[in-house]
Amino acid sequence: MALYEMEDAKERVILVGVQENDAEPEEESLDELAELARTVGAEVAGRLIQKREAMHPVTYIGKGKILELKELLWETDATGIICDDELTSVQLNHLEEELECKIVDRTLLILDIFAGRAVSREGKIQVELAQLKYRAARLVGLRNSLSRLGGGIGTRGPGEKKLEMDRRLIRERISRLKKELREVEEHRERLRTQRKRSNLKVAALVGYTSAGKSSLENALTGAGVLEDAMLFSTLDTTTRSLRLADTQEILLSDTVGFIRKLPHHLVEAFKSTLEEAKYADIIIHVVDASNPHQDTQMFVVYETLRQLGAEGKPVITVFNKQDKLETPGYFRDFHAEYSIPVSAKTGQGLEELKEALLEILRRDQVYIERLYSFAEAGKIQLIRTQGQLLSEEYVPDGIEVKAYVPKEIWGKV
């Protein structure tokens, strides 16, 4: 099974989804799938939804719908279909036989987007690893069909040899990539350890893809991270320093966006990047306030955080893109300690966000008023770099200081 690549030329596709009993509305999911298709330059020619108890194990949709889909392909002059779920090798093969056109599933589509967006060495390794695991899973299906023939006639020759060679090459490449990824993860772990030693707190920007995390980081820190309206514009984590109240410093980490039905290959491959949220001290949950499906998107984010083991941290939810709303509304996230309407574009709410971060940081800090001798000036520098120095005044006996200091360094100062 070869990986398809969406061509630069406009492809006309039909979106196909299965609405299972008690599942979320498939129309919403297909709207998102259409956005993903447009991201790779495909043109949506039509859509088809089948309501059934579960996906058909062999053909994804029922035989009646396959006939309907054949007619739709002919009427719209479409070149392929995109299914809204990850298909098995059996489903892919049968759909190809029945429809005689290109079949792409949601996972492959997202992998294609990721492949085009990866910039860093780590990002490229992660994407290739996910692609190879996807391909390997489909080779297994082919192997099973061959094994039913037994030995002897029909099992020898270039077909079987090519399959075994593909499988071995994929295994070897996956092994090499995993080793490279471990090295990158060890480097990331060393950076985390250094941050911990310096007592610098980390706030992770998390949220649904295209919620405006990169725009917010740029607005707060001037990071210069790529911003665009496309899905998954950021794959590589960026960490920048943010100053609060002039003297208090915090690190701000941008992360890859979440999405419903996020392929498990990607969750596994991007685990080290996604874990920025797990190891952060504060979660800044960025929500696109202008999106009509924001409630569903917020649920997906919290569910993904739960899977990553990133629960139990202070959460600030910012309802971004207020500039896109015709009338300001009331926004509240009951899972968060703070709910703040913001606009990364106009700067609305950014000072309120900084104040909320400062309030959370002060929970783990001690307020001190102290007179230091001139010989102890080094302690004031420690307060300046790791705490919040409110004031320092030189008097005849030394330096009078008012400050908030982290509990970890209180004994030193």
C-alpha cells in the first residue's frame, strides 16, 4: 500500500463520513475535514454521510451508499474521496476496488499536512515516523491475505519478495528514527531540567488547531512565530521569555494544535512535543471565540490533556479573536480558574492575562521586607532573576528590599 500525496494541482474530492449512534454530529466533523482538504489545495465537490450503528468493517459504508457514491463521483467529476475516519487496509482495498479512484482517509490527510509543515529536525523525524507506522499497518493487511495461501504455488516471486523487502526497510527506518527521536527527547529533557534548576515557571499555550496560539505568543513576546489561517501552521514548539510586572519572568511555550480524531500515530510520534503541556506549571487554554463549534473544540482539548496526564494544573482560558465578533459576549470556562476575553490582533485582554499569570505565580511565593547589608547585594540579584523585586532603596545601613520570592529560594535570601 503506497502512501498517496495530495498534489499541488487542484483535486476534486468528495467527503464521506459515518454518523454512528450517539456520536457527535458528523456534519461538524465534515466541515472540519473540508477545511483540512482545502489546506492541502483540494476542492470539495460534494459530501456523503451514512447513519449506521458502526462503520462497515469491510467497506466503511454500506453497499447502497457505495452505489450512491459512484453516481456522485460521476456527476461531480471528482477524482477521489476523503473518508472522515482512519480506514483499515481491508476497507481501503475494497473501496479502491469498488470505486476505482483515489481513497484518502483522515489520518493520511493530516499526515500530509504535517509533512508540509514540519520545519525542525524533531518535527520532520516525528512526521516520518508517523507516516511509516501508518504504512506498516497497511502492509500487515497485505501479509495476512498472502498467508492464507500457505506455502508453494502463488507465494513465491517478486510480489512476496517486494512485500518482505518493504516491510524490512520500514522496520529498519522506524528503528533508526526512534533512536534519533530519543536523542532529541533527551536534549529536551535536559532543557527542562535546566529550567527547573533556574526556578523559572513555564506556561504552555494549548488549544484547538487554528485557535490563535502562535498569534498570542507573538503578541505577548514578539516571538516572530509563523501565523496563518491554515490548520496546523505550528508543529514545532517554541519557548520564549515573557516579562510580567517589569521584574517577574516566565517562559511561554507554544504547542501543536489539537484536533478531533487526532491519529494515534501522531499522538505517539509527537508525544515529546505534546508533553510540554504535561510538564508546564500553568496551562493557557486558547479558544477561538468566533468559532461556532467552540464547545466541542474545548472538550477535545481537555480530553487530549487528560490522555497526556496534564490534569490538575492551574488553567487560564483565553477566548481569542474577540475582534472577529460583531457583538461582545459573555465567556466562561468552568474548568478554568480564569476566563479572559482577548484579541491577539488588537491587544485586548493581554494585560489582564499577564495579571492572572502573576496571581498564580504568587501562590508559590513569599512576600518579604528586609534590610540587606551592602555585602549581601548578591542576594538581591538572586531575587531579581528568580522572584519579583518590588522595590529597593539604598539607606545608610544597607539596601531595603520589598519583594516576592519563590519558596524554593526563600531560605537563601
